[in-house]
Amino acid sequence: QVQLVESGGGLVQAGGSLRLSCAASGGIFRISTMGWYRQAPGKQRELVAQITSSDSATYADSVKGRFTISRDNAQKTVYLQMNSLKPEDTAVYYCNLGITIVKFQTYWGQGTQVTVSS
């Protein structure tokens, strides 16, 4: 069973930085695609950044140049470094693990709140 535990959220002023962490349990982290999603009040959950098992990263246009996703396979942890934060980045951020073993499987963390004040 896979469990994902996020940490690092909080309140920050516009222009500030935060680093989110997501620690995974289980033995499939190394071969999984990891992603960060966010959901603001009244909006749908959206993909923020994703990193494959081969370290290929993709970003939403809204965060390109400001956010960086990275992973540490030895620590089974994925990070999201968020710089130059804007009030519109305010949301609950969720960690996601995706893997195809026979069939596609996906797991979610509980979410961590990020609030950016203007």
C-alpha cells in the first residue's frame, strides 16, 4: 500500500518562497511518475508539475519559471520549490503518484494548504 504525506505548506507574502515535500511509502516510488496538483476554492483540481521516473519534468504554464519539481529516490520524496509566489497560487496542494503495473494506479496525499497574501 502506498501512502503519501505532504508537508511544507503555509502562509507567505506575495513574492516569497515555499518548498513542499511529499514522502512516499512502499517500494514503487523509483519507477513512478510523481506530480503536484492544486485546487483552489470553487475551482477544479489542476496539474501544477510532474516528474517521471527518468527525471523528465513538465509544468503548467502558470508556474513555469517560478516552480521547480524534483525527486530524491533514495528518500522516496518529491519536492516542489515555489518561488515568486502570487496570490493566485493560493490553493490546497496535493501530491500524486502514478504507475502502471498491469493497470494504471494512482495515489493521493491528504493535501497541504498554501496561502499567498498580497
